[in-house]
Amino acid sequence: LRNNGVPDENIILMLADEIPINPRNPYKNGMFVEGVSRRSLYNGTQQIDYRGDEVTVQNLRRAMLGKGRGRVLQSNQDSNVLV
């Protein structure tokens, strides 16, 4: 998203962290996109707003409604939202 001009303050990132810690993952604590550059998606440059057990349907709903404890949407009827 950032590479396409979306500023950080308009991104809420939720990662369940299941893949990087999975014992079958050959790249411990890493995850890569197949077919594109071998750049890790977990390279420390992202600000992760909700991680692990914080990634729930309830927290997603709260973030979408602007009522979460963490980072929430600051949108209105004219906003475009990508989920």
C-alpha cells in the first residue's frame, strides 16, 4: 500500500503471526511473497497495529467503527476503505 502512495496514517495492519512461527516454515520468523522479490514481509519496516491474539473479529469490528483501543479508522461517508 505504501508503495502505491497510501500514507502510513491511513493503514491499520493486523497480523495473526501464524505463518512466521509455524514449525513447517523453512524461513523462521519470516514470510515471503512467491513470484516477486524475495523481500520478507516481516522485515521490521511495518508498523503492526494488531498482532497475534489481538487479531479478532471483535477488534476488527471495533477498528472499523472507530471504537477500538488501538489504532482505528478515522473515516467518513466519503472515505474509500480496503479490507
